Amino acid sequence: MHNVGAMTVVPLAARRLRPSPRRRAPEIIEAAARVFAQRGFHGATTQDIADVLGIRQASLYYYFPSKEGALELVCLQGVAGYFEAAKAIASGPGTAADKLTRLIKSHLRPLTDRSDFVRVFLNERQHLPAEIRRTDGKLSRGLERVFEDVLKEGVRRGEFRPDLDTRLAVLGILGMANAAANWYRNEGVAIDRLNVEFARLVVHGVKKRPQRRHSEARRVAR
């Protein structure tokens, strides 16, 4: 998955670390996210993170005890806010189609300002401790339920197709949206366009089709 040999780590020379640990922490976690996103968990070392920052490797242990600890901090930031934002949308106003559109846009929005964190969470979370993975699993299942509840609401209200398999639809929607984290930048696609196209693709796919009149159906059949 990761082409280690072709990757060049660029030091953050333009942003020298400040003396205050509180001000240094976000930059250090950002550097860890960048390295993990580019090299993968097993392909990265704490020395790689230190090289990006232009500091000694030993200085990193003030912020996390190990490479595994750095991964945990990155993944926590990568998953932060998804479930809460989705719940707020689902419980808010609007049709089921409106809510589904906003859910998709909300799910893609973090790619604009923390795409490395999101990529690391999606691709490297299996290396987290079992307890953390269980917590992440609960959040993921909760997010799936929010999406599925909106789809079921749409079916119940007659907005979405009555034959819609809501469970498969949820897995397809989230699979498509999550996969975008790995390719949308390379494709040069603006996040706004991605929002519009994905929402249009999904909503049009699940909407209930207007029934044709009998005479019109017969003409089409001929």
C-alpha cells in the first residue's frame, strides 16, 4: 500500500518549535500523522517523526511514551467529532434526503483540515491496543446506526425506495466516503465537488421512483 522508497519526508523548517510544551504538542502530533499517513505504522519510526520536526528523537517522549502512543493520539484526533456531528444532523430538521446529504458532507468535511489524521485512523487503527479498538468499534457502529436510521426514516416516509436494503446502503455509503481519504487529493478533486457528487449519487440512488401511469408504461414496453 505504501511506497516507502519513493517517499521523501520534508522537515517543517518554516515552523520552528516553540519552547512551550503546550504550543509544541499540536505540531508534534501533526508530524506523527503525516509520517504515519505516508509510511504506515510499521514503516514509520519515531526517528522519522523527529526528523520532520528537526528535533532529537528523545524529545518526543515528553509527548507520548512510544510509537503506539503516538498512533493512539493521531487516531483519536482522526475520529473526533464524527459521531456527534452525525447525531446532530439526524435529530435536526429537514427531509430524510436533506439529512442524508448533510450526513455525507459532514463525513467528508474533515478531509479539508485533518486528512492525514483521518487516513491514519482508517488505515492503521488495527495496530491500536484492543481496548482502544473496542471503543472505536462502538463509535463506528453508532455512526452506522445514525445513517441507517435516516435511511429507514426515508423509507417510512415514502421518500426512499421501499425495497431499499438499508444495512447494505449504509455500508456502501461509508465505504465510498472513507475510501476518498486515500485518493481525492491525488485526483485534484475539490472537497466541495466531492460533497456534491457523492451526495447526488447516493440520494438519487435511494430515492423512490415516481410510478408511471399504466398507459405510459405500455408505450415504453412497446
